[in-house]
Amino acid sequence: MAEFLLVWPDVRRAWELALKCEDAESKCLASMSLVPLWLNGRVLEAYDLVEASIRLADEVQPRRHGDLVVVATQALYHLGNYDRAGELVDRLERDVPAPRDPDMVRAVPILRGLIAMAEGDLDGSERELRRSVELLESEKSASTGWLDAYAHTGVGTVLALRGDIDGAIRELTAARELGREFGNVGAEMESHVFEADLHLASGRSDKARELLESACALVELRPFYEGNAYCLEEVAAYAAGGGNTTGAARLLGLAQALRDVLGTRSWALLQPLSERIHDVVRSASHGSSFDAAYAEGRALDPRSGAALCRTALALPVAPPGNVAAKRT
């Protein structure tokens, strides 16, 4: 990932030149760079180019037209533009050919499931995500395992929203194991955080703390991943429950700072979770103390997320050894 960031200026320049020359084939290839950009909090840098790429592809219809639509849909979903993301992915059934890259084909039902979830269609979301799990588990490989981790996270989220806590924990556990096995740090971290919320809501704070402690190390591995904001918010809920309302408010401010940098917003069906945590922390705070601590957190460097989480959990600020090395 670090190597990619070094060459990204050259990739972006090639992207701009391809667009200027109306070279749709090269433009589609350059658009594949969006995934590492998203994982490093830089999707906004490519947003205008994505839309321009789609317009050019619609005119010229390059061979990888379908791949470009999938990548653009993913970017738009993570930027919170669910309507536009839904419009794009629906085109794969109409006027855009199927993606050529097998992993892009496999990602489509996951995207459909996540978009359906954002629209409040839990039945459609679960149907698409379970279909994705079946497809991915029928042809196991490093790439399918990476995607499968997200599919299980999605199913777990749907089940949690339905009130099936045991089923949700089973799916989140599967996501965590797949994420660790296949290097999907985002899915692994999210599974820790979402399960921690279930335990915290049920009064099992010790189990929640254990999961959040593990999540902190993963936040450190990928400081600009958008899902980290949920980790900060969940640690804030834990901290507020223990009476540390100032630390909790700082965490909420830092979560918003991260979203500001990324240009993202709370995922649609997780918005109530974020709002609930904000309400709990604000209610437990005294007068203007919440606003002051929240402003302090929002002014912090988003890369300090793991350290602030560790402080709130009364853990050593710097974990012993190298986190990345311990996972290899």
C-alpha cells in the first residue's frame, strides 16, 4: 500500500491524460487504482475523475466498461452517494456488459446487498449478501476470501438489525476469521467493533472491551479506513459507560474529523447507532463540557485514533512491538 501512494501522482496524471485524449481503455485501467485510494482515505481525490470516466465510457464503450462501473459504484457507496451508486450498479443489467475481472463479478452482489441495506431493504440485502457468500465459498481463493469477509460482515449487520444476536455474532466471527486469514483488515476490524456493540448493549462490557482492544491494533494498521470512525464511536460508548465522558466526547470529535478527511458519512443503517452513542455521551456530560471536548477531538490528527482509543480503554498508548509484524 505504501508503494502505491508513492506512484499515485503518476497514476493520477496518466488518468488525466487518458481522459483528455478520450482514451477510454486506459482510463478504465487507471480507475482500478480507486481501491487502494479508498483504503487510504483519498477517494475524494478521484471523485470527479470517476464521474468523467463514466461519461467517457458511456460514449466509447471500452472493453472494461463493466469493471469501471463496479469500481465507481464502490467509490460512490463509500462516499455515501447511495442513489448514484444504485443507479450505476443497476446498469449492469441493462446497457453495460458484465465485468471482465472475476473479482469484479464477485463484488457485484455484495454491492447490491450493501446498497439495499442503505435503502432499508433488509430482505433484499440479506438475499444478495447470502448469495454472495455462497458464490465466494464455492470457489475459495485469496481474493474470494478477502471479499467473503465483507459479505459475512454484511449478513451479520442485517441479522443484528433484525434482532438475531446469536446469528449476527456467528456471521461476525466468520468475517473476523476470514479477514485475518486473507488480510482484510477492514472487515476484521469492523467485525470486532460491531460485535462489541452487541455485547455492550447486553451489559457484557468485559467482552466488549476485549473486542475493542483488538480493534485498536487494526485501526493502527490502516489509520484512514472509513470504518475506523465506528471503532472510535464504540470506544466512546464504552468510555462513557465507565464515566469517562470527556474522553468519550473527544473520540466522537475525532470520528467526525476522520469522516471530514475522507468525505464520507455514517453508513445509512448505522446512522442510528452513531446518533445513539452521541446522545448517550452528551446526556452524561455536564453543560458545555461535551462541546469543548468534542471540539478538541475534532482538531486532532485522524492518525491519533488508535492512541486515543487505547487511552480511553486504559491500555498502553504504544503497543509493544510492531503490530504489522505480529500479524505476519
